[in-house]
Amino acid sequence: MYWRVHSGSSAAAAHLIQNGIRPTLATLLRSFSDQPAHSTRFDSKVFVHLILYQRDDCELCERALDVLAAARAPDFESIFIDGNEALEARYGERVPVLSERDSGRELGWPFDAAAVREFLAA
């Protein structure tokens, strides 16, 4: 099982690289975005543990990363389901799926930035 933590700060991307972890292209692009680093849209939640279930070489998963960046979603963990029988049985062709670990809520593809913001605000 593979995972990556995505962050919107260039400092976090630099930290990942310094520690031998290769951030994804989407992470790097968001790191150097001209968007402000702060956000007020999810202030009601102190901490949300998000997971994006995805597959390797998945075009829809790449689109989902772009949507999450556009929604200014907080940091999230990416779990690649390839090779994990339990996750493949659960998610199969449904990926990408955004999940909130603590509540178990899931947002399946297709979703847009508005749907992600609504999911996070609930």
C-alpha cells in the first residue's frame, strides 16, 4: 500500500524532498500556486483526516487531485488500492473516493470543488 500526504505549502514540499519522499506533481504545483496559503472555509473543524483512495495511472484520480486543489481542501492522505485485495474489493472501479476517516463518510467520483467544500463543511 502506498500513501502520500498532500500539502499546499512549498515548505512542506521541500521537507518531503529533503526526507527522500517524492511529492506528486499536483502537490508541487499547489505548493507554488499564487493562491493565498490561508483559508477560512473549514474553520469549524479543528482537524479532519481525509483519505483519497486511488489507483496508479488513473486519469480520474489526477482530475480528483485538481478538484481538491481547486476546492482548497486541507492536507489529505492518498492511498493507492492497487495490490490490496481488501481495498480493491471495497473500492474497485469506484476510485477516486474521498473519505473522512473519523466519520467514515465518503464522496465518490464524480465530484467538483463545490461538492468537496460541501462534504468538508458537513
